[in-house]
Amino acid sequence: MNDEIKRGDIYYVAIPYATGHEMEKDRPAIVVSCNELNRTSPCIAVVMCTGSEKKDLPEHITIRSTPIQSTAMCEHIYTVDKSRVGKRVGRCTKSELASLDIGIMSGLGLGCYDLARDEERAAEVSPTVPMLQPVQTSEELVRAQAERDIYKGLYERLLDGMTMERRAGA
């Protein structure tokens, strides 16, 4: 079975014990590790799901591909041994996977996808850049990535210009 595990598959995963607010018990989990890792490693990375009502956060993604509509909690990324992986119960849609990617990036604070910050912090960081919204489709993801690359390029050119001015003045 381990050779068949693919990114986006949904399996029941056994988590027999937990501490504090960690997830516990057998529950659906979405495989988020890459297929090459899934083929070669004894472990996989998963995002845990819950059927309970959760706060509306960028890290909480609605998943309808589970047996019962669930919330993928992207702040609960686990690396689990394949021996914990049980029955396959579904597969995420492309749209759900794109939303998961954004939720994971936001939860880990990667790049411009730090969606969890509040409006006050965002205004302190840059009052001219609007708050980012979660991306829902592949097309929107590509558009957001292109926009990020444009801003990154402009920023790098600005820094290069400032460095050249400093050198010329020295």
C-alpha cells in the first residue's frame, strides 16, 4: 500500500495519544508530502481534519472530499510513520489542494501568504499593500504568484539602486 500513497489522498491516520491541543484518535488526514517522498520515505506529512466547527481562519480549509464534510487544519501538520496510515477514504480536488497549499503557507508564515496577521499589523508593515485574501483556484494561485514575483522584482531593483548609490557616494 505504501507505494500507492499520493499527495492529496485522504486516509484515516491513527494518533493514539496527544498532549494539550494536539490532535488525537483516528481521523481523516490529507497527505501533503510530495509523491517522491511518499514513495521513498517510511514517513509521510499529513494535515489533520476534523468534523467539528472551527473558527474562520486562513489555515482552516473546508474539505468536501472526506466521507463527512471536514475542516483541514493546516496548523496541524504531522509527520507520521506509514504504519499509522489506515484506510483510504477520499482524494482532494485540485481546488482543495490549492487552498491547502495557501493554508499551509499561511500557517507557516511563508512568503507573502502570511494571511493570519491582523489588519493592524498589516497596516504597520505596509499601509499601501492591501490584506491578502486566501486563493481558491489554481488560476488565482498562479495570478497571486505572478503578483508576488513582480513585487519581489521591484523590491530587489530598489535595493540594487540603493546599493549602487551608496557605492557611488563612498
